[in-house]
Amino acid sequence: MAAAAQETIEGTAEPAESAGLPQMNVETFPSQIFWLVVTFGLLFVVLSKMTLPRIAASLADRKQRIEGDLGAAEAARQGAADAQTAYKTALAQARGRANNLADENRKRVTGEIDKLKATADAQAQSAMATAEQRIAAERTKAKTHIRSSAAEAAADIVERLIGAKITSDEAVKAVDAAETKRG
């Protein structure tokens, strides 16, 4: 059997030669190099004319979108900063108005209190003046009654002590004389 196999191997020279890798066959190198150059050339042309422009356009579009998004984000950030500044300004103005209103109210209330105080003081002064007038009138009345009572008492005392009867005019003159000596 080994001999038959040997014959088959030796009898057929072509199968033995073609048993190696075809790309390593030196006789086919020029044709392989030609097709390699043609294939890579076509691949280069297809890539440079169709695929690479699409990739470049896609990258440019993506870059534009990113830059647009960054611009929109920056505009939104600036808008937020402007809104915050406007809010702070409006808040400061509102505080100023509130302080002004509080000052106005304080002044108005103070003015009303001063008016009420002045009115109360005037009423108190008026009441005091009225009371002083009544007191003065009562004093005058009391003095008159005291003079007349003192004159009557003096007349009674003189009558009891010395038994002489004096007139009320004489008694009044005597009381007036005693009062001027004392005062």
C-alpha cells in the first residue's frame, strides 16, 4: 500500500507542485502585485471620493451641532445671569419701596400721634385753666364768706366780751384792718 501511495505521489507531478500556498508561488507574483495595486487603488478612490467626504461631513456636522449647543448653553447661562441680575435689581427696588412706605407710615403715624398729643395737651391745658378759674372763683367766694363769717363772729365776740353791740359794717372794717396787719 505504501508503494501505491508512492506511485501516486511520484506519478503525478502536478499535484505535488500545486500542494504549496498559491500566493507564495513566485511565478504569480507579478499578477498578484498588479491586482493588489488595482484593488488598493480602487479602494483608495472609493474611500477618498465617497466615504471620507461623508465622514468629514458627519464630523463637521457634529462639530457644528456641538458648537451650536455650546453657544445655546452659553446664551442660556447669560440669560440666567441677566435674569438673576434683574431679580436682584427688582428685589433691591422692592426693598427700597418697602423702606420708603415704612418711613412714610412711620412719619404719618408720628404726625397723627403728635396731633393727638397736641390735642390732648390743649384739652388738658383748657381743663386746667377751667379748674384754676373755678378754684379762684371758689377762693373768692370763700374769702367773701369768711369775711362775712369773721365779721359776724367778731361782732358776737365783742358783744359777749364787752356787751356792746357793733354794726356789721364796723365788724367788717375791723376784720379788714386785722387782715391788712397780718398780710
